[in-house]
Amino acid sequence: MNEIAIANAVMVVLSASLGVNIIFWCTVGIIRFVSEIGSRVATTGPSAVRLADVAVVIPAHNEAVALPKCIAALKEIIPARQIYVASDGSRDATVTIARAAGCRALDIQPNGGKAKAIDRAIRHYRLCDRYKAVLIQDADSEIDRHYFRHALPLFDDPGVAAVAGHVLSRWREHRWLSLDMIFAAYRTRLYRILQTAFQYGQSWKWTNVSYIAPGFASIYRTSALRLIDITAPGLVIEDFNMTFEVQRKRLGRVAYSPRARCSSEDPFSLNDYRKQVQRWYLGFWQTVRRHGVWPGRFWLSLGGLLAELIVISLFALALPFAAVLYLATGIETPAVSLGAMAVHLVSPLGLLALFFAVDYALTLVVAVIECRPSLLVYGMAFPFIRLLDAALFLRALFKSFSAKSDGRWISPERYPAVVRDGRET
């Protein structure tokens, strides 16, 4: 078998392995969408959870720059008296801003961490006694004015314990390409793929295997919230753990609507991006280790995804090294040919080209869907960010065996809004 045939066989195998979970959950999502067409009938009876039944908890640590926009967006759809800011050891004007806006603000000193701040506010204000649901929202997020209209009806199903929000990367309008927008562009693609390919199918009532209700803006039914260990020790973040608690304790379903939207601010610098992603991955692996494996479809789904992510990460990181080694020494890469059922040596350059081509194809699809042609330019840097993600993902796996956290956090750098031509950017 010649080298081209072998490379083609390897490309087919790699393409299939890279896309097995995406293909499967996209198929489930399509089935869900088709099955639900025409099934949404307007109800005239009382809703299980009304707007007056919802409290909003905003954990914040030195968020004087981001908090005003967060609160302003919320106040357009919910009274300020239902907004509770848990200021976790803030040294800036976070508390003053919250109280001036008419919100309740708990000044927690010293800094104890995001999870503890959320739990402290819920207990201090007795939110589980006074409300039927609690929205936990990050201070750098801006909620869509239709969020509750699409999220609250999901609680009419008594089996729903939480509603995961649909995250949008905050896209600042700009005329020229900007280095500080690379990560927002990358997240635009990432969020579109993850939520369309995974969250929609995984949150269907017949699957119910969602592993994350993102902490940026998700709602919990208070009857379930009472039973969730928000402040589990040793974890760097809380949202993975809270979702695993729902699944492990069988508290109900994690529902999701792509119309319950909220925009979130992404890092502006490589250092902030690295620290944020490392924090997310470490928190994820810590949660996996804390809860362990239990029988059921949740772990059947999650286990398959983890195996695929590990393989993809190792493959992605090995390719550049194999290519450099090949160019320097001529040493080829072992590859399995399914047709001949044999191992052959091939040039890794073709596989590296495939990696870039597949990655850019994803960018092209999302650029069309999102109507953002600038993604086609930013997308040339995405493979390198994926390599960083792969390294951080594997590093977090090993670090999770030893790293412990008290949950304390440091907010990334925030860029204040600038008004140009009467428009805020």
C-alpha cells in the first residue's frame, strides 16, 4: 500500500475518532428538535415559577468595572430588591455600586471564595425559604432581556432541578482586527459547537446527561438547591460540582434552552486566558475525582467523552513534535492501515495539515452561522489555542491528584466600556 493510501486511511480513522461524540449528540439533538416541533402548546394556567419567585445571586470579587452593566441588564427584567450581590472580600467599590443600584449587598470579609460567597448569601438572606428558584450569575455577565421568558417555563416540568443558560461570547464591535479579541472569537466558535452539538442533546428529558450548568447564568430550583453541597472542600470552582451533585443525587433534570441567553466577558490577554482555562479544567477534574464513577447513562456519556478528549489532546500535542522530528531527522510516524491491517510509517506532515484543515473548516461553518466573517481571519490562530487547551487539559488531569483549593479567586483584568460615536463598545 503506498504512502498516500495509508495516510488517507489514517485520516479517515482520525476524522471518525475526532467526531464520534459530536456526530452522536448532534443526531440526538436533531431527533429532539423534530420530536418537539408542534409540541409546545401555550398554557393558560399558573406557572410553576414566576419572575417574583426568583432571586438572583451575583458573587463578586473586586468587580466595580463589570458590575454596573451586569446589574443594569438585570434591572430591566427583574426588580432590584430580588438581586443579591455577594461581595467576596472586595477592596473596591463593588458593595457601594450594588447598594446604590437598589440591590442587597453582603460584604463578606475576608475573601473566602466564590462557592462560599454564593452559599453565604443564600443562607444569610434565607433565599431557599423565600423563593422558588435562584439564578446564579457572574458579575461580568449581561443577561438577555428574554432570558426568564424562555428559562422559567422549563420549571413547569416538576422533574427539572436546574436550567443551564446559553452563553454568548461578548463581541465588542470593532472595525479593525484586534489581538484582544482573539479569545472572544475563539470562544464564539467553541460555545456554538459545544451548545449546539452537546448541551442541546444532553439536556433532553430522555437523555439527561448534562455535566455542566455553567456558573455564568444558571437557575436552580430551591428545593434542589437545599440538597446541593455548594462548598465542597478542595475544589477550585463550583459549577461542575453543583451539576454533578444534581446528577449523582438524582435531584432532577438539568434543562436547557438556547433562547435563555446571557453574554459573558472573555479574557483579553493570553495570561488571563491561560489562568481561566486552567482553573476550569482543574475544577472539572477535581469534581470527577470527588464524585467518582457511578453506574448509569450519565457516566456512560461522560466516560466516552473523557476518553475521546484525552486521545484528541495527546494526538494534537504529539503532531507538532512529530512534524519537527520528521523535518529534522526524517523519522516517520507509525500509523495503522485498516485496509492492510498493518502498521506503516508515514509522514506526519499530512496529519498536521489535516488537523489545521479540519479546525479551519469548523471555523468556516461557525462564521457562516454567526454571520461574522472576521472569524475567518481570527480562525488562523485557533489551532494554536487548541494546542494550549490540550496541554492545559492534560496538565489539569495530573494536577488534580495533588492540587487542593480553598476556592479563593482573583478577577481577571476588566476593560471599562468606551463610548464611540454614541455607541458603547
